[in-house]
Amino acid sequence: MSPRRTRRARTLDVGDLVFRVTTDVEADERGPAVVLVHGIGMSSRYLARLHDALLPHANVASVDLPGFGGLPKPRRELGIEAMAAALAEVVGSLGLEPVVLVGHSMGSQWVVELARLRPDLVARVVVIGPVADVAHRTPTAQLRALAVDSLLEPPTTNWIVSTDYVRCGVPWYLAQLGPMLSYPIEERVADLAVPLLVIRGERDPIASTRWCRLVRDSAPDARLVHIPRSPHNAQRSAPRAVAAAILAHA
């Protein structure tokens, strides 16, 4: 009989940075450990369906990063490398390593960098709708692609996105936008010592097919999976399909 799942959220301090981790059960032998990381402006709320879809087969932890999801805003600049190093401390504290590290959108950058910095903590890496597409590496281009995506997402997803953006606030969003646009993920995946899975919603206007193929082909060991009829937030529109791809990769 599987242990009863009780979801809990707790905050973790890494220096002056505050993270939130949501888990359901303590570590056991049911399956792989999966850590979910949200993208810019967002929180773990929009990962909840994927979290639930993974639960029958894995230990799952969803992480809210500093400045997002209502957490305190850092009082200093925080680039991809610094955030990934702090996130590594959080992952290490879970006692679940090595983990399958899953990042959506800008979360893909943080998990790739973490895997480069601390390969001892990571068994596999999964990036969903990775950014920033070489065709969208200006604020204007990102805004345009995001606007197109909003027309494809269901109302419930747009509500979560818009309210999370409000909680994040413009100053912290802009503070993270610069590092996001300048991070060369297509170069950094070449250093990965673990297998990479790239997941793309078939209708995603933010991460194009050509771009996702480039990310895949730049890594030593990688696959690309397309989720039919899904936009950028494929983990909400098709959580079971995304979960199945992650578990097959794991």
C-alpha cells in the first residue's frame, strides 16, 4: 500500500534568499525523485497539475524561487549562476538526490546551470519550452511571443499567469529578464554530464520547433518530445502527457 500523501509547503533560507518547497511524502522507493522549477514571473501554482500527475510514480517537490510566488524580493542582483547555486543548496537539503530536475521556460535555464554546477545532485534534466529562443532575444520579441501565447492558453492558465506576474512585480521581473535574455542555454547544455529531455508544446510560439531542435542537438545526450495541441504551458494543458514523457526519461 502506498503511503498516504500529505502536501506541505515550507520555506528554506539560503543566505539572504528565501525559497519555498512543496512536497507530498518523505523519500521512499516508489520511483524517481522529481524537482519542478517554475519560470520568470511565475510560481509553483501553474505546476500543480504536473505535480499531481507525477505523484503516483515519483517523489515530487515543487520549488518557488526568491522574489516569486509572494516570497521576499532579493536586495541584490541575482544572475542565472547565483540563483542556480542557491537552488542547488535547496535540492541538496531535500535528501532525494540524484533528482530528475524539471524546469519550465526560464526555469530551464536555472536547472541546466544547476546540473552544470552540481552534477552530483542530478540524474536527468528536463526543459519544457526552454528560453530564450534565438528569434526572441529582445524584450519586445519576448513580449510579442508572450502575447501570442496568451491567445492560445485557456482562461484558467492566463489567470494564474497574470496574477503571478502581479505578485512578482515589474521591478523584479525586469531584474530577471536581462539575465534570461543573455543566458546562452544552447551553449551550456553542451556541458551536461546527464541526459537531457526537451519538451515542447506543439503550438508554443515562445519556443519554436527549430529552436528546441537546436537545444537538443547541442547536448551530448538529448531527446525532443512534442506535446500535441499544447501551447507554451504544456504542463498545464496536457499534464499527463508531460508527466509520461518525464517518467519515460527518468
